[in-house]
Amino acid sequence: MEPVATPFFFYLLAGLMLIGGVLVITRRNPVHSALALIVTLLAQASIYLMLYAPFVAGVQIILYAGGIMVLFLFVIMLVSIERSQRERQFNKQWVVGMVAATALGGLFIAVYTKGRGIFPEHALPAVEAQNTQNVGTLLYGQYMFAFEIASLLLLVAIIGAVVMAKKRI
Amino acid sequence: MLDYVRSYLTSNLTPGSAGNMFWAFVYIVVIFLGLSVAVIAMNWLERKILAHMQVRLGPMRVGPHGLLQPIADAIKLLLKEDIMPAEADGFVFWMAPIFVVLAAFTVFIVVPFGPTHAVTDMNIGVLFMLGVSSLSALGIVMAGWASNSHYPLIGALRSSAQMVSYEIAMGMAVISAVMMTSLNQQGTGTLSMIGIVQAQQAQEIWFIFKFFPLGLIAFFIFAVAMVAETNRAPFDLPEAESELTAGFHTEYSGFRWSLFFLAEYSAMIAVSSIAVTLWLGGWLRPFPNLLTGAKWDLFFSLFPGITFLFLAGMCFYSTVRMPKHPLFRIQTIGLAGFGVVLGLIGLILFITAVRERVQDIYWFSMKVAAFMYLYIWYRGTFPRYRFDQLMKVGWKILLPMGLGVLILTAGVGLWPLIQQTIWNR
């Protein structure tokens, strides 16, 4: 079977992600930004799929595109768009933003040019058929502790949200 | 070229796994056409069955027994003026129905109509289906917001809240079914749709009966959640006519509205096929392990043909009963012709080569059709929930039940292992 991981698809999806990302920060209407973010997330899921990681792709679609973004839109829709568009945007930190972006870009370029030794020579053999099982075994075996810590963190966040939202407990 | 086309027929794989582009395309086209026909048929059946449940006749004017009513409706919808509200957000308003339809149809590439009759078999089949069908909530939210009107916005908010909450209970039920593929049995579990049905075949039991009554409870949770997921009665609050006119698609008309209609019905078929695959043995015929042997195989493989012959018989019976007035002559001839076509299809299905290939598709479709009938039955029977009741059912009843079933399934499944460990000590 022909591999789907051709450069064409990578550039297509990466281009979609970049366009989506730029639209997220340039649109004035927050709903349009959120929709552009959905495009970005879906393209990212496709890239995971292209890298033979179907489980991660599926989780990305369910959690981010299907769950979190619905809640995002839910909140944004309740805000009066006209008023928020008329108001002056007060976040004037573009100098700091540029510096941070340049630093991150420099880091990426440094890793790409200097870091040849870090990465394996060839692509790893595709283990698509066992991907889900492998992720499960690793999560509940080798990385059990980290996994449980993460779930504890989420529990704390949930309790915090409930405490803040409820007047009387 | 011809060899490329023919090479797939001898292989025992789905077109996606065999990497055969031509047959994958053929399957996609066939599934798309079949779905569209099924949606049209559902449109007629729903009106007819609901009418009979309420002691009415339903559509009777266009064609004999209103058989051509869906076609008349479709023509009306396509010719209708396409209105966009002046204050609407044009692009989002335009995108929303397309997004919903794409999400509803993409799901069908992993639906297994038979061991080889699926576009492709994904390693993450169930996950893919749940994920992509949850994207349709986004389309609904987009439609409601872009209309820039109060009723659609409230409808969309209700719909997304409902979908997000019932997805969780649904996921719990699905996980317990997926766990059954590996528990108490050799080999690893699987998320692939075809793998799940094959696991039921290997374990010689439908998952609805496994670990009785755990499988049944999980199925019940899914059956309730899937009605809520597709926004159908009695959970059709997003489009409650008495309060919200038509919910999120109030401002839509003509072709765009019909896209929403198409998406709603194909989403219903999609969730029904998840339920059939996970709990009701997918494409397996009844009693594949009990009633074995060539005789029983022959008996069950005759069913598709017999079904079509029965439908043809119904047509001929109605032809005889048509009024003997000259005005009804064309309708009578048309009904008889329809009967002849159905009878011919039935006869074709008796040919051995066709019979062997079509059997799986037939049983799968019949199981899904039973669910579709249930949908109509619910709509005719149950009164609509109130919104707080809906949330209560989702979060306080179905979710704890789902968690309990999940834990109990794991416990029962691991019991032999636990016993063994204690025994050895």
C-alpha cells in the first residue's frame, strides 16, 4: 500500500494550519477567530493521521474540535459582538509578542540546523495497526504516575471552577 | 486497468485496506446514493407511520398512497426562493449547512455493511465516528449564531448544550462495549468497527447479551443518548415548535434547509449503525453459531429476495384495491409498475452469486431500519422533555449509570484473572 505521507499533503495541511492561525489573530469578530481555530485544529488532526498516529488524531477531533471549541463558541455567542467590535482593543503588547515570536522561530531554526543528531535517521516503522493499544499500554504502564498526576490536576481545576461559580456550597 | 478493477474482487479486504482507489470510489458513490434514497424513504415513512399512529391517512394525494410526496417536496424545496436575513453573517450562514452535511456523511466511510463492504477499516473506527459526528454540533452552533435572530440562537445554544452533555454518557456506554471485545477472551481489544463485529462472531454472543445485564444496560444508555444526540423527539428541544418556531434552522429556507434535513436523517442512520455494530452483531445473521449448516445458510440467504417479493405483493394488493375510477387509472398503472420493479429486484436477489454478496448488507440494513422505526415510534409516543429534566436525565441518571456499568464490566471481565491470582497464591 502506498503511504499517504507525501510531501504534498504535508504542505497542504501545514499551509491550512498557518492560514488558520493567522486568521485567528487578525479577525476582529471573535466568532470568526474561533472558526479559524477549528480549521487549524482539524488540519492538525490530519497531520497526526498522516504521521500514523490515528488515536491521537481521533482524540484531537473529539476533544478540541468537538468539545472545547463548542464551549468556546457557546461563550462567545453570548457576548454582544457589536459592542466588543466597537470597543478599542487595549492589548498593545506587540513589541513583546514580536520578540517572543522571533525567539521561538530562532529556536526552531537552531534545532533544525544543529539538531541533526537528535533525530533518528529514518522515519520509524509505521505501527498504525497497533497504535491505540500501544498508547494505552504506555499510558497505563510506563507513564502511569504522570497520567494520574494530570488527572489530579484536572480534578483540582474542576473543583476550583465549581467553587468560583457557586455562591453557596 | 481491467485487472486492477478485477483484482479487488478476489481479495478479502475492504477497498481502503486493499488500497484500491477505484472500488473505494464506487463504494463511496453507492453509499452516498443509498443514503439519499434512505433519507427520502424515511421522509415518506415517517409521515405515513406517524399518521397511522394518530389514526390519520397521511400523504395520499401525490401518487398512490402519497408515494411520490417526497419527490414533490424535493422539487418544492429546490425551486423555493433562497432567503438570507439582511443582518446575517453571510459566510458563516453559508458554511453552516455544508459543514453539517459533511460531518454527517464523512462518518459513513467506516460503517461496516459487511466484512468487506465498508469504504475502509480504520484502527480507530468507533472513535472516528463519535468524533466526526460530534462536529455537527459546531455546524448547528454556526447556523444559529449566523442567522442573527433570537429563536435560532436559543435553539443552537440548547442543541450544543444537549449534545455536549449526552456525548459523555454515550462515550461511557461505547467504552464498555469496546472493553467487551477483549475481556474474558484471548487477544487484544479493538476500536475498529469490523474488528468489533468479528469479536462478537468469535465470542459467539451479541454484546447486548454479554455479562447480562451489563451489556443490556450499556445498550439502553446508548439508545437514549443517541436520540438526544440527533435532536429527535422526545429530546427535540432545539427545534421545539411551540417555543422556538423551528430552532436553529428557523431562518433557513429552500435548498439550505433541505441540507439540514438530509444531515439530520443521515446522522440518525449513522448513530443507529454504531448501535447495531457495537451491540447487535453488525452484519451477522441471526443465530450464526446455533443454526449452522448448509440448510440454514440457504434459508437465511433467501431473506433479502423474500422481503422484496413481499413488498411487491403489497403493491399488487394495493393495486387491486385502488378505486376503479378513470381518474385513478394512471396511479393504478404506476403502482403496478412499481410492484413489478420490486418483484424483479427480489428475483435478482435469489441468484446465488448476488445472494452471497448481499446477505450481510441486508441484515445490517434491517437492523438499522428497526432503529429508524423506533425513532418514529418515539416521536409518536413520548411527550417532549423540559430542558431541566433533559439535563437531569443526562447528568444525574445516564452518566452515573454509565460509569457504574463501565466499572462493573471491567470487574466482571477481569474476574477470572483475579480468581486465578488468588488461587495461585
